[in-house]
Amino acid sequence: ITINFLKNIEKLNSINFENENSLINYFKFTELQFSITKKYFFFFVDYLEIKRNYPLLEKRIELNTIWSSDLKLEMLNELQQQGYLQKNLNKNSFLYILEIQSALSIQYLQNSTFSKMNKKEYAQKINKSIFPYLTDKGKIKYIKA
């Protein structure tokens, strides 16, 4: 199970963000993250138990979480370079956006029953968090998405 989980996490790396559809691909990334989270939801529900009993697995999950955050930082930087995010944003701004997205994600997962979790609804909530930081070009692309 853990090998499949880690392979699914690695799929996130296959999304291309260095093209004109990078903002749309950012939104797809969020949907893919949700699909993986829902498929392996038990990892997150029982995370404290896993940490206590399987330190090696906990370490691998932690490393993947760091890798995922680094990847999202790269994506936000790429979106800024392409003119979708405001120029005045810096790494601390990006980390704040990721913190907001993490809090929204936790809130959604804690307050939703498993059977009613919806990928599109989840993605909308998470992706809406970058709207205030988008340029006019980014807002137009966001609205069209």
C-alpha cells in the first residue's frame, strides 16, 4: 500500500507548469492531490497512530509532504513569472498562500463525510485562495476556468 501511495504522489510531478496553461494545470494539481488524499484517506485519519508505530513510513510521508510543498512553491513562482500572480509577491507570500491552502484542506477533510467529499468542490475552495493574488491576466484565466 505504501509503495502505491508514494507512486501516486510522484504523479504530481508529471504535471507541466511551464506553458500557457500553467494556471489551469495548477488547478488540476489540486484535483489530483485531492484524489490521492481521498484514496489514501486512512493514512491521514490515522496519521498519529502511523507516526507512533511506523516511523519509517512516517518519515517517507513527511519527505513527500516537503517535496509537495517545494513543488507548489515552484509552481507559484512559475505562475508569477508568467504574469498570473502579482509581481510584489515573494517566497514568504507564497508560503502564506500554501499555509492558507493547507488550513482550508484540513478544514474541508475534517468537516466532510467521506462519501460526500467532492473533488471539484474541494479544488474550488483551495484554488479560490490564490484569487486575491492574481493579476488581471490571472483573474481572467481563473474566471474562464
